[in-house]
Amino acid sequence: MKLVFTDKKVNLPDKVHAYAEKKVGKLDRYFKADAQAAVVFSVEKDRNNVELTIRSGGTIIRVAESTSDMFATIDAAVSSVERQIRKNKARLEKRLRENAFERSVEAEISSFAPEEEEGEFRIVRTKRFPIKQMSVEEAVLQMNLLDHAFFAFKNAEADGAFSVVYKRNDGGYGLIEDDL
């Protein structure tokens, strides 16, 4: 697994990167050789944040954790990824490395939490509505008028391609575009 570390507005000692490399490297048993892991470290208001994004083939797993200790945050992020993988084991088996879920002695020792039963994806509601062609600014305005967190539309600036605008946690807006 290829690892990429990014420090946002913080200078961390090499031992933190080495610890993260060791812990994230243990996830290597789940993924094929082409997997890439991006680890972003940041500190905000005495909280140590770690964002861990793993890309393997067409599968992307992303977690974000925050604690008062950077080492504990790394551990929490790795545990969250393992929990997501175990929770969606049946769906992921085809995409992950062969024999990724065969138990080993090391896995038995490190995994003291019981496995959650994988639930079925249940669609509880279906809505149908016409998707109108409009500019990005119009879509953001419409989203705000509806007080929604996202809004789907046909982007007039991109030849009617399907797009989604959404509210970001930092107060800004995001745009998701179809990669025709």
C-alpha cells in the first residue's frame, strides 16, 4: 500500500508518521497491491484530527477522527476503517484482496470488538421530480430557498450534465459534476 502524508498547518515529528505508517500498514491485508492511503493530519482547538482515505480499484473508504492525542486519533481512524470493512464484508469481498477476511491469530488478538451483522440496504422512500437545467448559482439559490443540504440539477454551463451542489461543513458550497 502506498502511503501519502499531509500535515495541515502543523509540523509533526517523524515518529507520528512512522506510527501512522505502521498502523495503516496493517490494513494492507484487506487491499490489493495498487491501494493508496492518504493520511491528513491537522490540529484545531486542541483537537488532533486525522482524515484517512484509502483508494483501491474503484473502492474508496474515508474516515475522519478527532481526539486530544494524535496517536489515539490514528488508532481510532484505523479502527473505523476496519469496522467499515467488517460491516460491509459481503459487499466488499469481490473488490478487496482475495482471502482478506480469513482469520489469523494476529487479527483475533487485535480485534476485540464483536463483528456487527451486515444490514441490508433498504430504500425506505423514493421521490421523483423533474431535474431542471440551470446555472450553478441558480441551483445554490434554489437549495438555500428549500433549506436542503444538497440539490440535483442539469448544469446549463456543462451542456446539461447531471450535477449536485451541496453545503459544506466549513460554510462553503461544493459541486459534484458528471465526468462525461
